[in-house]
Amino acid sequence: MIDGDVVLIHGLASAPPTWNRLEQVLSEDPALAGLQWHRFGYRSPIVGIPFLPRRIPDHDDIAQTLASFVQVRTSADRKLAFVTHSQGGLILQRFLARQLNNGHGRDLTRIRSIIMLACPHEGSDYQSIFRKMLGLNFHAQRKSLTQFQSDVAETRRTVLNQIVNATTVSDRTCPIPVHVYAGDSDRVVVRVSAQSAFPDSGVLPGDHFSIIDPDWPESLTAETVRHRLVTDFAAPSPVATPPPAATPPAERGDINISGGTGFQFGDGNTQINNGDR
């Protein structure tokens, strides 16, 4: 029995039901008994239409919604894992980077495994001309899928430096196993983009969509996810460093500056006021 939660995050122009078959196979696996499965959904229409009062949420919006989802839908005293597909990996990384940048690295210790399938770490130029013809230039999420986006690159650096290569837990670091996989016949997110600079990377049978279909001929995805979850949940907790000590208050004898009226030195009996000569 594994006492933990797994959050599934779908990709662009997709929805939670995309996980139907893979979740069914994994939830019926005796090796994963005890896990609770949660599908995180967000608005990701195919076409963005300008001038409407209702906008498409961008990655920052979705990342903050993910934080709320994790807080209310999962148990704080249970281990946690994420499995993402395509753009879902970018959203998860934005969530992680935001937590670290806000000094909440210690709150990430319950995350024991991250598995990203066909994530466009380096972007995707697939059929860019058709995206423009369909009006996807007005799509807030599409911008983060094009190549060489600085905010995506900065988020990736944060995750690599402060999670993948971290060795201890602190306010701004938390070591978490991160596994990334490319599809062997994926033309939407090629292997170089899906693997990027992540050291624990691999290739699985399937294209951009069939990589999450356990019924795809010769699919290894379900077995791979199972292996990673079982191994990572069984691993020891990451090492936490003590939080920094509070700065002590100033003692008598320090130099004090008081509201523009003057300066006090030593034991406070000597005062030089503005205007003294």
C-alpha cells in the first residue's frame, strides 16, 4: 500500500478525460494500491478569439490555480506525485518555480516524484503556420510553446538548479526526482525539446498523443510510470536544513537613527541633533 496522492495534468487544447485509460490501468495495478488519483483541469480551448470579455488563462494563472487545487484536493499529510502531458509539464514547473521564489521550498518536501511526458521544454514549432491561420496567436498559452521563450527558460533553470540538482531542503531548494520522456515518433515535441537538460530522461513508444495511451502497440508508459512511482515513494525523505535563525534586535550601544532629529552613539547619553555645531 502506498499512502499518497497523484495529480495528473493535461496539455494544450486537452481536458482531464485524456487520462481516462492510463489512470484506469494504473489504479488497477496492485503495486500502486493506496494511491489517490486526481485530475487537474484548466481552460485550454483550441482557438483564442480576441476582444471577448473572457480571456484564456496564461501559465501563471493556471500555476496559481494548481496551487489551490493541491491545497484543497490533496491531503497535506500524504506523499504527492505529479504526472504531466505536454504543456502540463510547463504549468507544473511554473508552479514549482513560484513556490521556490516565494521561499516555500520546505513545503515541497511531500512531492516525491515528477514524471513529464512529451513536455515542450524547448518549445514546439510544429505546424506554426497553421496555428497562425487558426488564430492561435491570440492564445495566451500558445506563446509559451514557441521556441526560446525567456520566461519558460528561466522557469526551467529554476527547476534544474533548485530541484533537480538540489541536495538539501531549504527555503529555496528542494530535491525531487524529475523524470522526462519523449515519444519515439513524436513530431509535435521532438526528443531534444522533451528531454532538454534534464539528466533523467528517456524515450517511450508513441507519438505526442499515444504516449499516454497504454493500449498503443508496444506501449511502455504504464509500466514506466508504475516503476517510477513505486521507487520514488519508497525512497527516504529529502534532508532538510534548519531554517535561518532570526536576527536579534539591536542592543544598546548601537548607532541609532531617529526620525531625522539626530543621531545617538554609545550608551545613548551622547546625542548630536541636526543643526548642532
